[in-house]
Amino acid sequence: MNNLPRICWTVSACLGLAGMVWGMQMAGSGDHSNLAAHAHLNLLGWVGLALYGTYYRLIGLTRSRVASIQVGCAIVGSVIMGIGIAIAHQGGTEAIAIIGSLLTLAAGALFAAITFQRPLRINSGL
């Protein structure tokens, strides 16, 4: 991945749109049984990836093996968790949601490590 901020923002926009369409489908049908899955997709996929991309842009990180793995885990984890929660709410197995959760947790842990290695430095001008 040679431009992590752009990848984060593009996937974030796509997942945000998917979450919006899913929310409209639930509202139109009156069936809100997948509300938790929809919320996780929006929060982790749309908001989380946008924040990751913004951080990477602010620190000037466009290429990094660890950050690429972090972004990959965040993307795959968000999608799998959303699908897995929906499956679990329909009476299926929770295994898919657990896998998504673990990938998302790994992404969060990697992001925390990256922020310790490359802290955001803001020049306040004071």
C-alpha cells in the first residue's frame, strides 16, 4: 500500500455508504434486528478508518509495512465483524464476529504501537 491515507479514506467512504444503505433498508423494512451490526460497520469501518487515514496524513506516513498490516486488519476486521454480528443476530454462529473482533483488536493494538513510535506533533505557534 503506497498511500495509506487515501486507502483509508476511500474504504471509509465505501463502508460509510454501505452502512447508510443498510440503515435505510432497515428503516424501510421496519426490521432493526441488525442495528448492532450496522452500528459496528459505521463506527469501525467509516469513522475508524477515516481517523486512521487522517492520523497517517498528519504524520506524513504513506508507506509502512506495519501500518499497511494495521490498515488491512482494520478493513477486513470491520467488514467481517459487521457480517458476523448480523449472522449471530439471526441465530447463527458467533465465530465470524469473533474473528472480526480479533482482527479489529489487532488493528487497534498496531495503531497504538504506531502512535507511540511516531507521535503526532502539532506546532501550536506559541
